[in-house]
Amino acid sequence: MSQKSLGEFEHIVLLALIRLEGNAYGASIRQFLHSEIDRNVALGALYSTLERMEKKGLVVSVLGEATAQRGGRPKRFFSVTAEGKAALRHAKQVIDTMWKDVAVKASGESYAF
């Protein structure tokens, strides 16, 4: 299996889906991103990303029950697939590798964070 490269927004959305533990739908993901990382996301941009990740096989979605509160519309719940989890592990490995030895001094300046 070739590793799928994740964009930054895909990366944080996948992490949000995992952290929301089965309660990940558009509005809950959007609220989570705002409360956890102060990121305001348009629902259209979020759904475009979720649909793209679903086509890539990184997430799956299922329709929940239709409710009167939602005008008879069901919520679409998203979860991360095994392939999505593998992509997250790979992305973490890449980032960890790139951060390795960042504290090394270059040109007399320390890059320690």
C-alpha cells in the first residue's frame, strides 16, 4: 500500500474524527475545531474535505436517524478507516523525523523550541 500524503487540514480533521469518538458529523467537527484549536471552518469547506477523504478511502460515512429537530434530515456521521489511521501514523512519523535534531545550532542561532 502506498502512503497517502495528508494536507494540514485533512490531518487535523482526521484527528478530530478520532477524538470525537463516533459523534463526528459536520457541525460537531466544526465546533470541535473551533473549541480545540480556535479554527473557524466553513461547513462547505469541511464537507468538501470529508468527501475528498472518503473518495481516497481515508474515512467512511453513515447516515444516522432522521430527526424532526433537523427537519426530517439525517446526520451523516464520519469515521476514520484503517487506511486513514495508517496515513495519520505515517504523517506523524514524517513530522517526528523532520523535528529530530531541530535544536541543533545553525549559524550560531539555536532552533530549540
